[in-house]
Amino acid sequence: MKTAFITGIGGQDGYFLTRFLLGKGYKVYGLVRSFEPEDVGNLSAFPKNDFKKLKLLRGDINNAHLLAGYIKKYKFNEVYHLAGQSSIHPSLKDPSLAYRDNIDSVLTLLNAIKDFSRKTKLFIAASSELFGDAAIHPQNEKTPFFPRNPYGFSKLAAVWSVRYYRENYKIFACSGILYNHESEMRGEQFVTRKISIGIARIHAGSQKEIVLGDINAKRDWGYAGDYVVAMWKMLQQKKPDDHVVATGRLHSVKDFIDEAFRCVGIKLAWVQTKGSFIAVDAKTKRIIVRATAPDNISGNAPLLVGDASRAKKILHWSPDVNFKKLVKIMVMNDIKKYSDQ
């Protein structure tokens, strides 16, 4: 039986990857800070029989001694490093924390594999923020990196560390350059979940409107359940390499809002006033969305869209869930959740 170790197992990607690997017959180990519900995270949504199959290990990614000790003791077949900072804004407030979370733990894992478990294969989750101000659209594996914020800088350092250890110590280590991926398990602080939850609450009668920021921002949005398959496929190759994982299609936040309301049979009419937007229900004329154009946020990447043709050719991977289906999954899941409360 193959073994896999997942850091960040309680997050969105950890949830889908765990479910996928259990389906493949893996013994799955996961790193959690504690066994309390807030640290187990999305794993609490697992059926009891599946949850019992997991081996949860206590610790923190910044505890180098403990993390290396787990690699030495268990000598996992595969390690999926998903933990760390996952968005720009916290890195702007505390750049040093971004570096500590996104680089130190990668170096700990690389050194532990080098010293104690050479057959272990390592995947690290990188980000489209590596490209930052790229002049080339879409971006692929040959596009020069040009990050614009501490989060992107820290992810770039991690990717270069993986390449260094891969080339100099012949470790099987890969970086997945992951574009935005969403799901019904996405954290509630992200704009896509704010929208789907807001619609669910409006549908349930407990909220009147959704208040947002910049609705013109565009993202290459995929489904997290698809992206974890690409992670796994990267570690099944004969040779390790880095791959862009993306849909290749851009949609604005406004597109997401319009599609999300269509899921509940509401067509929106938009009105712009002095840089702000309101959306009304086309039938009832009731305001249900307010959006204010924010001040320019330093370090927010302008246009990131990925070219995953290499992943399609080498990994035989392409996303199954398109934009409309992604939005529907999220909205209908939250409607069910809030109607049951």
C-alpha cells in the first residue's frame, strides 16, 4: 500500500486530495496543529468510515525538527506540501511570515528527504503569482517569473529551492504552478465563497444584499477537485518536473456574480455610479449587490491566465469542471447548507 503525507490536509486542496488518494487505495497521513475541529478543518466533512482511515500527525510546518522527524520515521512514498500562506493580502501585512511559512518548510522537507528518505517524492503547491507582471498572456512553464508581492516572492524562492535540490541531489520534487481554484470547500474569506454564501442567505431570507469590492478583477478559475488530480499525476511520472495547472480562460468577478444568480433564477441589471456598481433583480428592481471600486492595492497582479497545454500533453490532464459548473456546484452547496440551518 502506498503512503502519502499531506500538509495542509484540513484545507480545500487537502480535502479533495485526501478523498482522491483514499479512492486510489493509499494510506493517507496528514499534518494538523491539533485534533480540534478548527484544525481538522474540512476533514470534519468526511464520513466517519473514511475519517477513520486517516492517520493524523500533530505538528506545525515551522517546527523543522518535528517535520523532518516524520519524514525519517515514516519514509512516505509521496509528500504533498499544501500548507502555508495561500493569498496575497496577509503577505503585504507581514512579509516575514510569508517567507517563513512558504520557504522554511519547503527547505525542511527537501533536506529531510535528502538525508533520510531518498525514494520519497515531493509535490509543493506554487502559484500563478510567480508570474506577477508577466507581459505574456497566457503564461506557461517558459514564461519569465516576475512576482509583484511578498507572497509571490516567497513562492518563487520555494520553486527555485525545489529545482536546486532536484538538479543537485537528484530528488524527485515537483512544483505545481496552480492558478486560482475554487470549490464548495473554499474558505469563506475568499470572494467566490462570499458570493455563493451571500446568495444562499438571500435565498433563505436571512440577508438582503451582497457587498463586494472590485467586480472587474479577472481570474483563471478552476475546480479544486480537478487540480488535485494534476498534483497526483505529477508524482506518477518517470522524471520530476514543474507544470502549470490552469483552465486557460478568464472570467471577472462580475461574471461569477451573474452566473451565480442565474443558478437561482435571478437575472441582474447593473448600474454604475461614480466608480461604484449596484445590481438589481431585473424583475423586482430590488438592490441585491453593491460593489465599490477599491483603491489600488499594491502588489495585486493585473492579468494572470495559464496555458496548461504541457500538462495536457505530458500528464494527460485537463480540467473536467468548466466555469458554469463550478459556480453551480458552489451556489447549490451553500443553498443546501443554509436551508438546513
